[in-house]
Amino acid sequence: MQVTSIDSPSGWQSQLFESLPDAVLLDVSIASDLGWEELIAIKGSQTAKEIPVMFYKSSQYDGSVLELDYLTKPIELAELTRALDQQWLMANVNRVARTILVVDDEPNTLDMHARIVQSHSSSNHVLKAYNGREALEILEREIVDLVLLDLQMPEMDGFGVMEAMRENEGMRKIPVIVVTGKVLTETDMARLNRGVAAVLGKGLFSFDETVAHISTALERKHRLSGEAQRQVRKAMAFIHEHYADSISRRDIAQHVSIAEDHLTFCFRQELRRTPIEYLQRFRVNQAKRLLKDSERSITEIALDVGFSDSGYFSRIFRRITGMSPEAFRRA
């Protein structure tokens, strides 16, 4: 058993979500209010909500807390092990085991997506493929419930995988989530309208948001009609092509020939974000690449990605990434 102590009240959330633990023990001996705040934050996260949480305190107290195990100091190892086993059994009861195939040629990205899938449910069985041909070989011999698919890969790209899946009766109904760093055109989006549950840009969606999309795809929920989904993806392609220009929600809505409010509604249903929030995230993602790979100034980069004011760019960048452009470049 490996135990990690978090001594700083201000930094616990980032440390928790960077390396998800198997269980959390909250000491409420001194500051019980802080313990409740931590519990609310953990249970409010799509990523961490399934982690067993236990309260303990140095003095005896009768009762339980929200049906969570309640331990008192000193804690015996056998007692802690029993409590952990009980929580994991409760967390996994009635869980349906799912097999999810993750396909990406970048090993670090592949491992990260596998961790996301595992965090969705500990009962998930994760398969990995480093290119399209490996993916199809796995699909031919395994029963797969969902595919997380990169588009840009050697030997056979993601488009080739989807075309082969559509031609195979046993594969064509498997939902696919595309997670790609490729800047997608309207032609690309049109190719993704068949059999693709969601199109997610790498770096545009958080850990929790990706987990939520996995849940929706596995449950085969259709938040939008096929036509409305096609309009959203056409709008996404318009943003990808024109993010560096001065574009508004009206421009995006006019391009896909729907009302502005309906556009926002459709974006929220498909991506859980408004069109402008998606545009800002896309711009910031492009800015992150320029900050890492170029020596251009912050002001120049802000203009390059569509912001007319560098101060506003810095505020949006900090809101989305949690740090300033300067700090991101240094890191």
C-alpha cells in the first residue's frame, strides 16, 4: 500500500487529479468544514467521484457520515484494509464491464487516454493499438463497446479505420469517439458524420469532460438529431478555419444557416460548451503550441490566434489553463 500525504490545503485538488488515488482519507479532527468542502469537490468531479472517501478523527464519535466509513485514530492496517475492500465492492456493484479500444500512435497520449477510460470505471477493460491496422486486428478478434480513435497515424489513419468498420457488419455499430489534434475541414467533418459519437480536439477538453463524453457514447444517448449534429460539426470546421479572424456567434450561425440561439443550444448539447467558449478554447490551444514552439511575443501570438487585445487574451488564457501565457511558456 502506497500512502501519499497532502499537507497543503490550497494545492490538494491539483495533486489529487494529477495522480488519482485508490482512496481518500479526510482528517476532520481540527477543521471539519474543510473536510466537507473537500468531500464536495471530490464527489462533484466526474473523474474522482467514484474514489472511496473515508472520514476519521482523533476522538470517538458515534454514527456515520453520509454512509461513508468513519475511522478513529489510531487506525489499524487490518481495519483500513477492510474499509477499503468494502468501499470498492460497493463502488463496483452492478457495474457493467465494458471493453474500450484506445488507438493513438503517440505512446504518452495512448497511456493518458487509457487512464481516462479506466477512471470512467474501474471495471472497464482497456485495449491499446498504436495504428489503424493494429486497431482493426483487435476489432476482428475482440468484442469492443467503444473506440477512442486518433485520426493521424502511420500505416492506416483514423479515416481508414472508420471506413473499414462501416464495411464490416460486426463493427459498424460500435460507437467511435474521435480525439484528434488535426485541424478539421468541412470535408473532414462530413466524413465523421457516420458512426462517430463525438469529435474532440486534443487539449480542448478536460479529463472530466472526456469521461462525460465516454459515458454518453457508451449509453448511446443521442442529444441531437443527425442533422443538428452535422450543423454543429460544420460550425466547428468553420471555427477551425477562421479562428484567427475576427468572428462572432452571428458569423458562425450564418455560415450554417441556423438561428444564433439554436446554434448555442446545439453546441451545449453536443459539446457542453457554447460556440464562443469552443472558439476561445481552440484559440488558446493554438496559442499553447506557439508559446512552446516559437519565440514570438505574447502580443504577437495573441494577434495570431484571433485576439485583438493581448490583455484580454491573457485573461482568457489564464481562465482556461489556470496560468498566464508567460508562466506556461516558462513551464
